[in-house]
Amino acid sequence: MLVFIAILYLILVAITPFVAFYLLGKYKKLRAEFDQSKEEQAQQRKSLQREIADLKEQLASAVPGQSAGPERPVEPVTPAAAPTREGPLPPSRVEFPGPVEIPPPAAISPQKPVMPPTPRAPSVPSTEVPARAKTLAEVKPSVPATTPTPKIPLPTAPVVTPPSAKPPTPPAQAQSPRPAAPPVPPSSPRREGEMPWTLAARISTPLPVSAFKVPLPKDSAPKPTLQQRMKTVSSIEETLGTNWLLKIGVTLFVMGMAYLGIQELRTLGAAGKALLSYLAAATLLIGGIYFEKKDRYRLIGRGGIGGGWALLFFSTYGIYHVGAMRIFPPDLAWLTVDCALMLFVAVGMALQTLRYRSQFVTGLAFLLGYFTVSLSENSVYSLSAGVFLAIGLVSIVLKMGWFELEVFGILSTYLTHLYWLYRLLGVNGARGSAFPEYHASLTILFFYWLIFRFSYIKRSIKSDFEEHVSTAAAVLNIMLLLGCMKFQSVDPTLAYIAFFAVGAVEFTCAQLPATRRRREAFIVLTVAGAALMLAAVPSHYADNHVAILWLVGTEVFLIAGAMVKEVVFRRLGLITGLLVGIRLLASDFRGLVGLRLHGEKLELGPGILFAFCAVVFYLNALGTGLRWKALFQSPLDRPVLNVHSYLGAFTAATAAWALFTQDWTAIAFAALMLALAGIGRALESGDLQAQYALLGLLAFFRAVAVNLHLEGPAHAHVRTRLLTLPILGAMFYLTAKLAPHRDDPGQRTFRGFFAAAGTALFALLIWYEVPELWQPLVFIAFAVILSEAARAVTHHAIGWHSHVLGGLATYTALIAGPNNLYAWHTIPWHALGASPVVAGLYWLAKRVGVINPRHLSAAQVAYTWAGTGVMTWILEEALHAPWIAVGWIVFAVALTVANRWIRYSQLAWQANVVGACALLRAFLYNFDLEQEFWGPISLRVLTISLVAAGLYFLSRQAAPSERFKRVVAFFHSFAATGLLSLLAWYEQPNGWLAPVWATFALVMAIVDQRLEFEELPWQSHALAAVTLARALSVNLYLTVTWRGFSVRLLSLAIVAVIFYALSRLIRMPEQWRQRDLHHIYSWSASIVVSLLLWYELQPLSIAVGWAVFGLVLFEYGILRKITQFRYQAYVALIAAFARIFFANLTAGEPGEFWGPRMYTILPLALILFFVYAQLPQEEDVARDRRLHFDVLLAYLGTATIVALFYFQFPIEWVVVSWAAAVFVLLGASLALNQPLFLQQGMLLAVPTRFVHVDSGCVCPSLV
């Protein structure tokens, strides 16, 4: 007890400086406002004087020739005497007469005489003092009964007739001018510190706009006067000094006497302390009665009366129940006597206080009585004093209507009882442990409750304020009863009986006729009874948790406040709900976390508690908040109500965590998410969106952490996983359907999160449940389903999910079964499993659910390329190594055909890429194949030929567009030709390779003649070039034979013939042909033939062979009129002429007439002269003649004969032979009329002369 008193003293000491500082600050602020008000008044006074002067000038100018007359001062109104009342006086208000009506100026009119204005008696202000000051809107203007007059400028502050003044009587019609207004009498002297009456009138007089009922802003309301401000300061100081200090002193005195009685003092003893206590009580009581009669000490007297009755009640209580003061023996008879005495004192207290009709005296007496009773260490029966105090208090409340006093009485009654329980049971209460005083304590508590409930039902309400106070008392009665019962509960599992019983009684009380006549009482008791009965069930399973009690109070305050439109009740309910949430978060949730750390099991009590709280919180936020939406629009109420909504989400999630275990917890979270999504969609609530988004994250995290069962073996079937993950995925999809409130990017993104979570859960289920080889099929099927769903429901986010699933299908297809453990015949299972992926990817490319054209195009490109890539991989896995290239080229051809069918250029590009892959595969692998396929056809020939055929097809059909047609044609066609050429290399690595290549070039040229493909001539050129190189580098040196024939002869002959054919068949631009560029082939062929003759003929026959070859070329050139052939013939003949000097002229024995020399050189001379003889006869050889080829051939022929004579005859006969030759040449010149032979003869004569001289031969005939 000493500790308690010390604490009170310390509190008083601690708050005294703060109160002093507060009062000083308040005084300083009021002083500053006072100075500012003085300055404002001075300025207003000057402004008013200027306005009055302006008004006088306007009045004088408005009525010419008529003076305004002296002003009569307005006599001050003397109010009737009123009884003196304690409190601040109302500010003085001076009432002015109505506005002065000014007639219009006289006007001269020839038709009508000028009528003077009708005089009007001035309005006399009423001397009646208004009952209360009216607001600006309530002050109405006085309406004159005369005809309207022309408008004149009005002063800034017009004088308006007060509302209490009667309207003026209409004046009689008269020709006399209007009398002047009565003068205003001088003002009476004012007291010091009082404002002038003019200023007071100006401040209190409404503005002109108030006459027209124009609402004014709040800032324009009149400010309190200086007197009012000073009286406010004075009243605060007076209240503190004369009221509160007195109450504190009386309270401390009574507490001290009660504490003295409780203490064990040997000197005084029980009787002495009781007598001392009674004397002190009598002193206070008698002194209070005495001083109460004097007005000056009335407050002191009333404080003494209250303290005296409290001390008297304690003394009566202590003579039996306080051990240190006990006079009566401790038995039932004396207990009855003491109870009777306490009842007598309580009745006397009530009667005495009723005499003064003062709540202060009554409240002080009863509250001190409760307080002193609580100080003693008593038994449960001593609490009967509280029953008597409650009865007395209720009697006074019902008699006087002091319902505010009942609130403090309820608090004192129950808190006294709770304090006794605290001392008996400790700070934690009974906690399920029985104690002997339980039933008696419970009975007393029910007596309290019934007494105050009887008071609530029986009372008569006169105002809304009294009803609101009564409502607060009724709710406090319920809450404190249940709180005390909770504190002393010995079996929490039976608390639901108390909830149900109290709720039923409250609900029954609400249906009584006396209650139903009061709407607010009916609402409060009905709501309280229903809430208690509904809370009975969760209380049974939640071990009578205190949060349930708080929630009952929350609902009663909130619903009652909403229905009766009382903001205090509503805010009490909202704040109580916040306290419940804080308690749940700080204590109960932490306890549940501790339980969950020790294992996953059903926690029924916490689960039901949190579930009940969730229901209540959501009813507050969504039910009450929407039903009375207009009442919760203030900046304070709406955020708190939104917090209730978030607390509902938190408690709902916690309840799901407590009531569901293992895999089903995520299902519970998702169910809450779906339910909130549906409600949020209906209400279009952004707060609910945030809540079920958080619940969705929680459900997804729980599903990944628990429902996947990552600790299990890979691809093993887990029953709960197979059951729960599809349910979760479906819930997320349904939430995505309900999520968007409107069609905007933010809502679509929000919706996409839930759809992505659903897709992710299904994808994880497939990954962990479906066997590895079947995963590609399931993934691609899921992707197709999502794509079709996206098209059907126009939810394009799901279309994006199908892209991811398509990628997963592709990935799983590529990694499934890497060891080829399972196969169907020779085809691995993973290749077969990937086949549906290809079909699905192409289906997605065709029906992809993306609305953006750019994204659609990109998705189609990605899907088709992915499908092509997977199909290429399948062919590689499924086919044997030699046939992979064939499979790829067939697939490329199929893509090309599909492109021509559906006209999608990406397929053409893919065909080109696959064809290139087939080319590389064939080049790198198939050329090394040596196996035979069928008969003489090897596997290499077959596969390379098929690949080349496919490439030729691609060259003509695989162009994505006209822009790339030429490039594609050149690439694939050259690739195919290269493959076949290389195949010939591998198949015929001997002398027949050149003929094969030449034949291939010829075929290309022939095909080009028919089809006119641009790339074929170039391929022919290339083949001819490599053929020529091969022939010159290899075939010329071959010595092998084929069936007795020289391979060199046969191969080079074929090459030469083909080259000659190419020179005619090869297609070239016309400009090139005009320049004879195509005859490169004929020249090459002639070179090959010439070299072939070199290697095949004997040395002496080479010249003859070349001469014959030249003759043939010449004749063909003459026949076909081909210049280049004749040129080739000239070259061959010249080469033959040159050859004889190296081999033929020295052949044979000297002196031999008919030998190799003769029959090898003589044909050459004849051929030369024959060719010479053919030239002049042809008209197409004019160019040859211009180049003097005929002269050259004639000289070569003559030179050949001369050289033959030189080597054929002895030196002495050489001159003779040459002389004969000269004679023949001269004769031929004469016979043929060819000067050429004359020239040759003359030239030959010169060497003949010199040879003759050198040989020393004398032949006169020659000389």
C-alpha cells in the first residue's frame, strides 16, 4: 500500500512542472493574441470612422437641399435583471435600428407632377434582449414595406435591424418630408478593460451577405473577444485552484485514513482506529454540510461531504471486514449486521447527495468508497460492499439521470473486484486452477452485471447524449464482466457456456418492450447478445482467449456506432480491433510459430481463434464498412478500417497455417486467395487485391517448399503432390480470371502474376511426376492447351506461358534418355518421344495466342525454327549414320514443299539451313563410306547422289523471296555439283576422272540449253577447268591400258571431244560469243589433242600428226566458217613445221632417198601448200589474208621443201636442188600468176649462190 501511495505522490510531483509549463505557455499565447487583437481593433476603428464619413457625404448628396440633421445617439439597451450565475458572462451586443431608406431625387416631368417621397417613421429598436446569440445564417434582414428605391452605394458595415425587432409599420401617405433619424445618445462610460460598444457592435454584427443567406467559410466566423479569452484563462486557473486541488486533497485524506485503519497499530487497537475513522468521517461530513451552505465555500463543503460519506462507508465496512479494525466477531450474524449497516450508509449517502443534486459530491463519495474498500485485505464476502455501492449508485443514477456517473461506477465496481482477484490469484489469474472463492466471486460478478443491466433497461432517456453514455456503460458492463470471468476462469473449456448464457440474456433483454422503445439500446443489446452467442463456439476451442472478448467489444461498439451514427463508438470499436490485431501479432502468432518449429500437427485452438478473428475483421472492413460507407470516409476512420482488412488477411492466413498441415496448408492459402479475389472483384477493392496477392505469394512459396517433396527420388510418384499441385494451379488460374478490375496495363500485369504461378505449378508437377521420356509430350501438350485457352479467353499472358512451355518441351526432348537405354527396333525412345514436340511447335506457330503482330511474328519464327531444329535432331538420333544426311535433305525438301503450300518464308530459310547441314554431313562423313549398297552401287554413291538431288531441288524451290532466289540457286546448285564432282573423285580416282568431269560439264551445258539456269554455265566452266587441270596433270602421264587401249588416249580423246562440244553448246552472253570467248573450250581441246599426239605418236610422227590435226581443224573451220578453228590449225601447222627441225630432218641415214625423213616431211609440205591453196578461194577468210596467214603457209611450205633438200641431198647437190626449186617457184609464179612464188624464188636464189660459192662447186649453167 505504501508503494501505491508513493507512486501516486511521484506521479503528482512529476506532472506538476508539466502542468505549470503548459499554463505558462497558454498564458503567453493568449497574451500575444491580446496584443494582436488590440492592433486589429485600432485599425478597424479607423476604418469604421472613414466609412461613416463616406456614408454621411453620400446621404448629403442624395437629398439636395435637405440636411441630414443632427444625429441622435442610440440609447443603450438595459437588459432585464437576471439571477446571478456562476460562470462567464455573454458578450454585450448593441442592437441598432434598421437601415435608413433614402428617397430618389426629385425629377421634373411635363406630363405628371412631381410627387414628393412618402415619409416613413423610423424603426424603433426593440429593448428585448435575445435569448441567445444567433449565428450569421440565423440573422435575417428587415424588409421594408415601401416601394423599392434606387440603389445607392452602401457602406462597408451597414447597420441591420436585429432579428428580435418587429418590422416597421407602413407610414401614412403625406406630403411632408421624411423626418430625420433620431440622434444616437452618448454611450455610457465603460469599465476598464471593456471594448467600446461601437467596436463590439461592429464585431458582433453580421456581414451584409448574411442577409441573403450566403454561407460563409469557417475562417470568417467571428473570433472570441478579449474578455472571453481572459475569462478562459481565469477559469482554467480557478478550476485548478478551487476544484481539482480540493478533490486531490480530499482523496488523499480519505486514502490516508483508510490506510491508517488497515495498518496494525498496537497503540490504538481496532476500536481506536474505528473510532478515529468514524470521527474523521463525521468531521468531514459535518464540516462539508456547514461549508456547503455558504456560496463562497460551497465547493469545499461538497468535497468534504463526498469524502465524509466515503470514509463513513469504509469505517462501517472495516469494523467487520478489515482485520485491524474488526470490532464485530467473524460470524454470519455479525456479517449480516455489518451488511445492513453498509446498506444503511449507502442509502444515507444516496439520500444526502440527492439533496444537493451534485454529481461531484455523489461521484466523489461512491468512488472513494470503492477505493477504500479495495485497499483492505478482505475475503470474498467482503466484496458484498461493492454490491451495496452498486445498488446505491444505480438508484441515484435512475433518479437523477446522471448516466456519466454510472460509467465510473461500473469501472470502479469491476476494477475493485479485479484488484481483489489480482491479490488473490496473481498477475496471471487462475489459469485453470480452482480456488475456494470461485463460486462466490462468480455470483457477485453476476450481481454486478444484473444490477447495471437493470439500470440500463429501466432508465428514461431524454437526449442523444444520455443514450450514448448509457450505451458506453452497457458495453463496459459486458466487457468487464467477461474480463473478470476470464481472469478467474478455472476451466477455460467451459467459457463458451458463459458466453452463450450472457449472450442469451443480453439478447432477451434487447427484446423487452422497454428496450425496444429505445432504438440504440435495442441495437446494442441485440448486437452484444448475438456476438456473445456466436463467440461461444470459438471460445470453447480457443481456451477462452482474451482476444475473443475484445472482439465482442469491437463488434458491439462498431456496429452500434454505425447504426446510431456515433463516431465515438465507431472509433472505439476500430481501436479495439487494432489492439486485438496487435495482441495476435505480438503474442499468439509468435506462440504458433514456436509450435510449428517443433512439428507439423493440427493446432485447433489457435486455428479457431485466428479464423474467428479473420471473420470478424473482414466483417468490419467489408460488411460494416460498406453498409455504412458514408460514416467511414474521414481521414482517420478509413485507414483504420483498411487496417482491419489487412488484419483479416493476416489472421486468415495464420488460421490456415494452424488448421492445415503438410501439403494442405498451401491449399488453404490458395482457397483464401481465391475467395478474396472473388470478393475483391465484386467490390473492386485495391486493398483486397494487395491481400490476396500476398496470400498468393505465400501459397506459391509453401507449394514449392513443401508440396513438391524435393526430398523424394526423381520422377517418383508422390500421391499428395499429384493431388495438390493441380488444385493449386487451378486456383491460381481462377484467381487470374477474377483478378483484374478493369482493362489497363497494370491490372493485366497483376493478373499475369497469378496465371504465371498456376502455369509454374503445373510445369513443376510435370517435371517431378512425369517420367523423363514422356515429359516432352506432356510439356508440349500443356503448351498447346494454354495457347488455345489464350485464344479462347483472350488472356494473352497465358500465350506467353505457352512459349516457356514450348522451350521446356524442347529442352526435355533434347536431354531425355541420353544413353539410349530404350529403343523401338533401332529408333531410340527419346527420339520418338520428341516427335510430338515437333508437331506441337508447328501447331503453336500456326495458332499462337499473341495479339501483338510483332510478337506474333517473332513467336512464329521461334516456334518454326525450334520445331525444325528438334526434327533435325530427331533424324540424327533415329537414323543410322550414313543416312543422316539423306534424312536431313529429305526434311529440307519437305520444308520447301510446305513453304510453297502455306507461303511462309521462314520455312524456306529453315530448308536452306537444313540443306546446308545435310551438305556438311555428307561432305564430312559420307565420302568415307566404303560399303556396297546394291550391286555395283555403293552406299557412298547412293547417299551422295540423293543429297545432291535434294540440293538441286532446293536450288530451284527453296528461295524465301525473289531477292534471295539467285543466291539460293547458286549455293545449292554449286553444292550439289561439288558433291557429285567429289563423288567422282572418290569413285574414279584414275584416268577416267577427267572424262567423267568433262561429261558432267557437258550434261550441265545440255541441261542449261534446255532450262537456261543461270548457275549451270558457271558450273560447266568450273568442271571444265578442273577437267583440263586433271587431264594435263594426270592423264597425260598415264601408261595403263583398258582392254588393250591406252587409257590416256581414250580419256583425253573424250575430254577433247567434250570440250569441242562445249565450245558449241555452252551458253554464254552474246557479247562474249561475239568475242569468241566460248572458243576457250576449242583451244583447250586442241591443246589436249596436240599434247595427246605428242605423248602417243613416235617422235618422227609428231610433226605429221600435228600437220594432219591442223589440216582437219582448218577444213572444219572452213566448213563451219569458224575462225578460231582455222587459227588453231595455223598454230598446229606452225608447230609441225617447227617440230621437223628437232626430229624429222635429222632422221634416217645420209644419202637415203626414201626414208623417214622423206615420208614424214614431204606430207607436211603438201599440207601447207594445200592449206595455202584453200585460203584464196574462200571469202570468209579475208581476215586470215589480212593477217597474211596465206603468205606464212606458202613460205612454210617452201621452207619445208628447201630444208628437206638441204638434209636429203649431199652438199654438192643441195645447190642443184635449190636451183631447181627456184626454177619451179618461178614457173609456178608464171603459171599461177602468184607474185608470192616469184618472191620466194628470188629469195631462195640468194642462199643458193652463197652455198655454191662456199662449196667450191663450178657449175656454169647455174652461174
